[in-house]
Amino acid sequence: MTNEAIQLGDLLDQFNTSDEVGQNRLVYNQQWLRNQRALILLGQEHDAQATVDDYGNVSLDFPGQEISAPIATGSHMDTVRQGGRYDGLYGVLGGFCAIQKLYQQGHLPKKPVRLISFSEEEGSRFPAAFTGSNYYTGHQQVTPLVDEMGITFDQARRDAVRQLQTIPGVRRQRAPLPASFTELHIEQGPRLAQAHQSLGLVTGIVAQDRYDVTVYGQANHAGTTPMAQRQDAMATASHLMAELYDLANKSSKSLSFTIGEIHVSPNVSNVIAERCTFSIDCREESDERLATFLTDMQVVIQHF
């Protein structure tokens, strides 16, 4: 990352509170809002036309010789909970620096250039991912979504986006699609480091599916209920998780299978669990292989 991008990163990092671990720009929360606002103001300082659509996607348009669809770059502004410093933001700030380098050469590019900061990609606040880019490309999210505090997606969206769209000089609209889009992104795995390479080009996008599985049992006293007479949701769920991992390990080498979130009720040390809910994240390079695995996975769950 260039020194300019690091300095810009420091500028946006100021909106994190001192007691936070990692980055917590969950879509439409205060950290997210402050960073999108700072990016808009930064773009306006460099003579960009800022556009904010009704999902909070920010576009900064810089002029070209032609009046045509722009060449675009950028990434997403949101993060996972306690996320890394460069995920998403690296592509936004790196793209901004690249655009500024282009114009500093003193020649107006043939085509207009656009920086895009998508509102959401991670699915870390509401149970849906890619809502920003889906809306940007004309595929509006219509599923009712609620976060863990009971705030609806639409309520959070309207409150946050309104504050961005009322910034002086901001145009409210869904920006027309660019002629092309390139995203700079950190690698979040070990492959480049293991290959002693500093740069890689993406050749494909994995298919992805997410699920929540709930196992039900019966709450009872941990000290007086005989083991043979228990309906322990946690015990059943742990066996089910082990079988699903075993199924994944026997599938194709390109499959990724993750159980990353577990909730137990009543979540008390001396009470047998009456309910256990866990998440499943499946990713595969092939749509067909993913569909086959999901079918096998559902068979295991239904017959457990």
C-alpha cells in the first residue's frame, strides 16, 4: 500500500473508538456512516462528483475527455466484526490513490473514472450479503432483515443513507453501471505468501451458500438428570457438526466448509441445552459440485 493510502487509512481509522478490537464498520452503523461521509468529503476536495444511492453506495466520478460510461474501481466499506484493517478499505483507498496518480500526470484520461465504495458485502450485521452491489446492479434486496438489536434493515438504511444524501453537492441516484470494474483486494489466505508472490489475478468467483441449523432438545437439571434420559441439544448438535465436517472433508478439495457461529439456549453451565443453533458457510469453485454437496448435507441433517 502506498504512503498516501496509509495516510488516508489513518484518516478513516480515527472514527474507531479506542476500546474496539479491529474494524467494526457494520453496514449503516456510526463507524460506517462516518467513514462514508469522510470519503465523500475527500472526493469533493478533489473535484469529484459524489453520488449516493438509496442503499448507501458511494460513487465518486472524475471527468474524462469523453461523455461515456466510466472506468471504475473500488471495494466495500463495511467489515466483519473485529475485521482486519485492510479488508475492503484497501480497495477503496488504493483505488482513490490510483485515480489521483492518474490525474496528477497532467493529462485528462479519455474516459471518465469512478471510485465506488459499496455499502455492504460482508453480511455481518444483517443475515444477507452483497446487498450493496446487488442494488447497484439493479437487484434490490426485498427479504425482511433484522439485526440482533431488533433494528430492521430498511430502518437502518433510511436513517444512515439520508445523512449521506443531504451532504451539500451530493447527487441522489443509483449511478449508471460503469464500462468496467476492477477491485484491488488483500489476499485473505496463504497462497500468495506460500508462492512468494506479491500479486495475484482472480480467475474465478466461488459459489456460496449460508445456512442456520437449529437442534432442539429439552432443558433439564445438569446434576440430577441421568445421562441416558437426556435430550441434550448441544450433544446432538456436536455430533451433527462432526458428521458434516466429515462429509466436507470427503468432498472436493476446492470446497470450503465453515461452522463459525454457535448459540446455545439457555446457555447456563448447570442446565442441559434445550436448543442449539449453528451457522454453515459453504463455498465451492463449481456450482455443480456445490449443489451436490448441499444435497448430501441436507440428507445428513434430515436423517440425523
